[in-house]
Amino acid sequence: MNVNLSNNRLVSDKQLAPLVNVSVQFLRDDRRGERTIPFIRIGRCIRYDIAMVNKALDGMVEGGQPRKRGKRGT
């Protein structure tokens, strides 16, 4: 991982929660469980890289355009 502080913004769970519209508790539970939101541990501090979080969230998108209705196999 390259550290370039001019391009990367590290934020705490309290700062990230309102940005992604989840609770701080959700982020804490996610760190202990599924680990779907990437984080960085610096000693005892937990920080989130905004760019990494955005990339992870982009990969979680579900749905999209509805299927075309009609005969199957055509």
C-alpha cells in the first residue's frame, strides 16, 4: 500500500458513518464480522481510506436494469 497523504483521506468511524449513511455501531460490528468495509489499523486506532471505501461500496451494487420480458430463448 502506498501512502500518499495528499491523495488519501483517512477518517475515523465517527467521521465515516454519516458519509455512507450507516451507524458507527454498524461499522464496528462489520470490523468484527463480515469485514465488508475495508479499514486500516494504526496501533489501536482504526481509520478508513475514503477511496478504498468507495471502491468497496461500488463492488456491492446490486440490481440494475430489469430483465426484458418476453418469450424465453429468443
